[in-house]
Amino acid sequence: MRSALAAGILAILTVPAVASARPAATGSAEGTGLLVTVAARECPTYQDIRANLARNNIMESLEDLGEDTLYSSGEPVNPKKELEGQPNCKPITGWQFTLGSGIKEKASTGPWGALSIVTGAEASTVTTQATTPLLGWNGETIPGISLHGAATFELNQAQAERAAGHYLWIQGGTTADPVLYTSGPFAGKYGFGALRCSIDDLNGDNVETIDFPVGTTHAFCYAYYVTPPPSSGTIVIRKEVRNAGSATQAFNFGGNVSYNPGGAFDLAAAEGAPAEQSFFRGETKPGEDPWTVSEQVPDGWFLADIRCESNGSQVTSDRENATVDIRLAAGDTVTCTYVDVLKPPDGVLLLRKITEGGTGTFDLKVLDSDGQTVRRERVTTDEEGVPANGRPLALEPGSYRVLEAEPHDRRGVWKRVGVSCDGKAQRGDTARITIAASHGAVCTFTNRLTYEGRLTITKEAIGNTGSAAFQVTSPQLPEQQRKQIAVVRKEKTKVLAKGESTSDLPFGTYVIQESAAPGTSRAGWALIEVDCDGKAIPFEQGRAVVRLTHSDPHKHCRFVDRYSRSPSPPGPEPGPGPQPGEDAEITVAKTLVSTGSGPTPTSVYRIEVRNLSGATASNVVVTDQPGPGLVIVAAEPSAGGTCMRTDLYVCTFASIPAHGEATVMVTAKDYGGGGTYNRAVIGSASPDGDPANNVDAARAKSPTRHYKACGSSVAVAARC
């Protein structure tokens, strides 16, 4: 794998390696050991740049970006995937990056649009060089490979503390000029594309945080710019309603002006309370498609007017189709106002359904003044926040009530959050209306799907005390990031992580990423165990994956770290570790070697850990978890390993070389009557290409017994 990576990077990134000392910290040389490599790239079009994990209107590029990211949630940014994802982009030498302690969104406006900047900016900036040596995840030298248009620097103590607290921010350019629009060789040359840094590659703005997953001391940041850039303009879409009462009505829009999936965006307006959204977008050059906006006019509403104002742009509106085409002129602001009037058909009841947090099917019934059911209707929503309409229901003049039956949903619980008829909010859960031959009614029921998923994280430290930071991310919903910190003041004591709530989570997969928190040195610490609800699970680079389901909605996960400054026992020569973007593929296999006889038979198991890759795997951890009735009494590792007991037996190997292997011999006593099993789970500080082969179990049937089993606990077994 090392040779394949080198071949890929050589095309534009490699020069002969130059021996050099570790880069000095910006503004200080306090020797924290935390390194950051920044790289800048220019691209011919926005389509040559991949979007970050969340493609939405937080993106600050003047046009939508190309394909989706190659990264999964929590995966560190690395040169290999950046090169694979943006092969048409070239290095920029002399580009500046600015560090700070906070973020101010869309604070810098100009021909480049509106870009976010850091607050508390540091006076000195980081400037990319023609070349800089490529270093590994822990600053180790990788012979023969250097990066073009990049620079590596070491954090000072204050920066390291901010990184541990998730508030070391970095931006491209300077706070006064985020695309160096007035700066010498870069004047008027670049437009912002994307910024990805460390594991903060969620949103597409000009500012990101720098973090260090546990087991790593080197992070990468990549900034992308388009040349030549378009000049920017502003498009403002406004929504006004009439004859609608005081209830707020959500209107769904689409078109390429929005970067949200499908171009969707919503505006919620009430009578006398218009709504609007601004979009900073690139000018429309000859031959390019215009910016488009379209409204989905709800049933019972009438689009009365579209008013557009501009100064130099070409704007075409079509009220019949509720669309606007905008050929945006540089520096212009186009404001288009959609005016809708509530006007249900005469003698007809329209039932509408809006859902939040999910979609579903809902049954409604209409009761007359005598309480008799006169109509039934079923409405299914297809998209959150977008109204779904039932069939028009023709009714005799009179008074009616509408009741809704909330469905059962395996994902969570539906709760009603609003009912309105003819623009007026209704009290309670029942809609009350009057139908006449000369007018009808529109009733909207809004429901929210609430989730029952909950994730609890605890932290335990062995050998020292300190703090750990956790970031929880949903691959399905990357915007669902939550951050917590656990402060351990006493060894071998479980401490609850606190911070942003990890309750009320949608069911699905979650990635938990651990890193050191403020005040805790990364040196000497290693993650040695992760278990959820008492079951050991695999991990890589401080990252573990769990799943919340309807049948298992709550997970309690424990992270155990060990501190040691003692040298590792002698073992195989480690050799070079994985380059950033490269995996160290490790696997585990467990076999039953022998089974004894007697009241409490003794069994011996062999755990084999193999490194199938061409790179060294570092800090490989083997956890042995016995099944019911099985008690581990000894664990003996091969050369270079050490074993200890936490809640389970944990054996660690400082490294397993390329294509190497290690073993652990486990001795266990069976107090449970036979038919049990023994699991082996592995983790490491290196990225692992296939975590699916990191768990194995051996199952054996104990000899036939002619007596009652002693029981499963050590205490009971001791009395047998």
C-alpha cells in the first residue's frame, strides 16, 4: 500500500526529501509536539472541488461544488484522499492561513461574496511553501515524499489548549482579505471553494477547527480556490402572505440558487410578518445557465404576484409556473417577492399535513355537528417540511371537526405541534371549521417525529488522570454533531462525559471520536478499551462506531485510556507506520486449543492478530471477553506484548510490523455448565481498512456432566 500511495502522490506532490528539524510553532517554540500541515490548491472550476460532508446553504462558494466528499464521518483529512478527490487542482505557494479563537459567520463581504472569518486572530499567519516534507500521523518522517504548496508548523501551548477544547479555528487568507483579493500576486485571482481541516469537514464555510484524534499528533488542512473567480452578486427571495390570519405558513421553494439537497429551501411567513433568505452567488457569465427559483404553491393558496427588483441583472418571472430566472450581474442585488393569498375552493375542505423530523402516513376523519364521521382521508408526507395534501372534500354547509390519528412508528413517537385552519391557529388537537357554499377551508396539521435514541459516554483512566473530548457524528445526518468532555480526577473511576446532549437521537449509526481535552498532554496516553453496554467493540485512531435501533435505543459506552511513560517490552522492529490516507489492515482469529474435564473444566484459547498491510500497525490492543459462565484466569502475550485486567483482560502490543503477527494464549475456567463462547476484539491507533474482521469468537461444548453446574460467578465457583 505504501508504494501505491507514493506513486499516486508523486504525480504532483513529490520532490526529493530534505532533512529538516521539526517545524517551529507559530509565535512560540514551546515544544507541544502537535503539528499541523496546511495546503492550498487552485482549481479550474467549482465542479473540480468536492463538497464537504454537509451540502447546504452554509457553503460559502459562489457556485455549487462538484461530487460528494470521499470521507466518512470522523475520518481525518489526509493528502491521499485530497489528491484522489481533486486531481485537477494545483498547489498554491505563498498562500496565507490565519489562526484564531472563534468564528464570525459571513463577516467579510466583497466581490468574493460573504465569507466567515476567525475572531481573536493571531498576528502571525502561516504561509505555504514551495515544498514541505510529508510527515506521518505522529510527525514521523516519510522518506522521499514532500508536498507542494504546503507548510507544517507546531502549535504553541495556548494553541494546543484551544485545540483540545475545540476552539482552535483556522481560515484561509486574512480576516481583512479572506481570498487575498488585494494581495500582490493573488490580486483578483481567486474565489473561495472549500476548506477541510483535521476531522472538521462538515460545513463548507471559510473557517474550520483543528482537532487531534487520540493516538495522533499531526493534522492536515486543505483549502481550495477557483481561478479565475466570478464576481459575486446577491439574490434575496422574500415571501409575503395575505388573507392568512396570524398563523405562520411554511412555503417550499426549489431551484439551483440553493445548495441544499434538491435545491430545496423553506420560507415561513405570516400576515404582516414576511420572511426572506439571501444567497451570495456568482455572476452569470455568457453561456452559463441562470440562477433559478421556483415555489410549490400549496393547495388552497393562490400566487397573486411575483415582484423582482434589480439594477443591471436580467430577471424573468413566470407567475403561472411560479418561477424566476436570474442572470445575475456582478455587484447587483436582486430581490424577488412572492405574494400568496389564502383562497380555498368554495364548499370544499382541504386537509394538509406537514411533518418534521421524518415522514409518515396519517389518518384523519371529519365529524359533523352530531359527531358522526362523514369523511375519512389518509395523507402521506414525502419530504420533511413540505406540505402533503389530501383530496378536496366537498361538504354540505355546516360546522365540522377534524380529528387526526397519529401513527405508530418504529423510529420514534409522533407528536402534534400545531393545527391551523384558514391561517388561524387552533387550540388543542382538534380543528373546528365552518363550510359554506360561498367559501371553503384549509386545515393544516403539523407533527414532529421525536426520537428515543440516547448515547451515554463515560471515561476511565489508568496510570494517570486527565480529560478527554468526544465528538459524536451521524454518517446519515452529518449535521447531528455533538461534543462532550470528561474530566477524570481519580484513576480507575468512571466519569460521565458532559456537554451537548446526546439524548433524543434518531436511530442509526454513530461515530464516537476521542481526543485529548484542555490541560491533558497527549504523550503517554493510549486508548486500550471501548465497550458499549458491557460488550467490547473495535476501534481505530480513537474512533468507534455504534448503532442505535428501535430494539436497542440506548447505548452506554465506556472509553478506557492507559498512561505509561515506561518503554515497551522488546518486540519486532516496528518499521514505518501508515502514511496519512493509508490503512494498516489488522485481523483477529480465535481458536479453542484444548478443553479439560472435571467439575470446572479449563480451556485454552489462542488469539492470533495479523497485520495484512505493508505498514506497521501501532498500539494494537486485544480485548478478551468471555461468555456466560466462563472466567479468564490468565492471558499470556507473545514477545512485545503486555496484558492487564480492567473489567476484562486487555493485551497491548506497541506495534505489529508489516505482514507480522502476534498471539495471546488465554486460559479460562468454565463454571456455567458448558456451551459458552469466548470473544476477541481488537483495536489500534492506526487507521484500519476493514473493521469488520476485528472481532472473532470461539465456541466450544464442555464435556458431558453428571452433576449440577456450580454457577457463573467466581464467588460461587470458589465454594464448589
